[in-house]
Amino acid sequence: MQTDLVAFLLVACASTPLAQSGSPCSAGPVFDDGSAESFVGPFLGPCDLDPRYSFALTQCTPPSYPFHYDQVCAFLAGPGAIAFDAVVFDDDGAGGGPGTLLTFTPATASVSPSGTWVQAPLDCRDVTNGSRWIGVRAHQPCSGMLTIFGVDTSGSHAFVFGTGSLPSPTWMPISSGATLMLRAAGAPGSVTAEATVRNGSGVNPLSYGASPPVIGSSWSAVVLHSPAATFTVIQFRLGASEGLILPAGEVLLDLRTPRLFVSTRASSGVQDPHGFAIPDDPSLVGVSLTSQAGILTATSFSFCNAVDLRIGCQ
């Protein structure tokens, strides 16, 4: 049953976890004009490690706060199949440059020697002040063609190159003499997970609590009950409703919306735990659903309160 919920959410909010060509993040802030006049790659030095790593970041300042970035796009040239990482750094480094590593997401792509747009998801989190340095870390082999970064020489926007290892690469001076072909897509608003208790008219017992659902972690809930309980259930639907009073209590789910999942536990003692793992998939962030618990005894069934949920990344 758990996989049914996960599958529904992945279909309802589908995105590709690996990098794809042909998607230039045009919905986000765009500093380049769409064409690369040249390609560059930072100096890597001796090949004492294989692969070596090179970084290219662009400065991204939200138009308003809070804001969240959920995707990075880069115009890269290379030998075909490449590995890279989407990275986000805070602006708490020297002179407002990249400092604390906030996000690191591995990705793969196929790029041509003449350049290909690639994209990768970001482990989004709220930006409440300042800027972020967003870009890619390319895996550079000791032999063969390197992955290099497209540059729009007609533009002017702050960027920085770096080399070395995470979490603290060596950064070159910040430059704004051109524009790197790097873009970050995002949207205003918070991406914080939420779990809000709702009990309609108040006729149902307030006996169901749940944690906020965060991607890449385990969601947990508990249903309190009397020793006479034999099972507890939690039903998940896309919509909420109030006002339908039955002998078992008030229905707080919109029964016209799809039922996503039902969690069932045999009762023991006076409380039952429920839970499941949430995939580490940024495409699930922002999905809202509602849930309501119920208690079954040998002779009756009764509704509990509802908990409205929003999946977040923190």
C-alpha cells in the first residue's frame, strides 16, 4: 500500500531525476542571451586525482523572500556521457562569494562537443535573505575531452570558477565580465513541510497526530485509542471537506477526490504508530494532501480528527 501512494505522487508531479538535454530553465531568471560565443574550463593543475573536479557557479538573488530554487540548467560541451553535480552555496564566503555548501545532487547527461543544455533538480530549501551561488561541479577525467562551460560574452553577470573537493573548494576571484550559461529555476514562497491538525465541528475525538512530510525522510504518525480498539486506519485523499456528519463522526476528507493510500495497523495498548518513507525527490515538494484517522473496535467504527499535509524539503 505504501508504494501506491509514492507511485501516485510521482505520476501526479512527474519530473526526471537525471539531467535531460533541451530544457534551458527559461521559467527562471535568465542572464544569458541563449547563445554561447565561447567555452571555458578552469585550470585544473596536475592530475593527482581521477576524476578531478571543476566548479562553475552564477550568483542568484531572489526577486522576493521567501523564495526557493528547484532546478539548475547549464550549457555544457563534452565527450558524450558525463557525470556532474548540481550544487548550491550560501553567499557567506569571502566578499559575498560562495561559502557554506547547501545542496549537492549527483546527475548524468549526454552532451555534444558543440554544447548541450542539461538540467538537474536541486534539493530545494527556503531562501529568506541574501543570494545563492548556484551551478555545477563537473567530473573531469585525466585523459580525453574535458567538460567545459558555455559563456555568453555579450552579457555581464557575476560568476565564479573553482576547483578541488567538497565541501570547501578553492575559488577563483568573482568575475562579471561575461555571463556563464547557467540558470536556476524557482518560485516565490516557502517549501517548508507542514502538518496542520483540523477537526471541523469538533465532534470527533482529537486523537491523531502526524509529523510534517519531508522528502528523503520517514513520515510518522500516531493514533491514540482505548484498549478496546482492534485496528486503526489513516486514509489519504487529495481534498478536504467538512460538514458531513455520520453516526461514526464527521467526515473531514473530500470523498470526491482520489483516495491515495490507506495505512492500517493492528491495535496494541492505547496508541498505534503509522509511517512510511518519502522518496528524496524534489518534484514532490509542494504537494498537498489531507488525511484522517479512524478507530475500529469489535463492534464499532469512529472517525478521528484530520491532519492536512504539505510535502516539503525541510
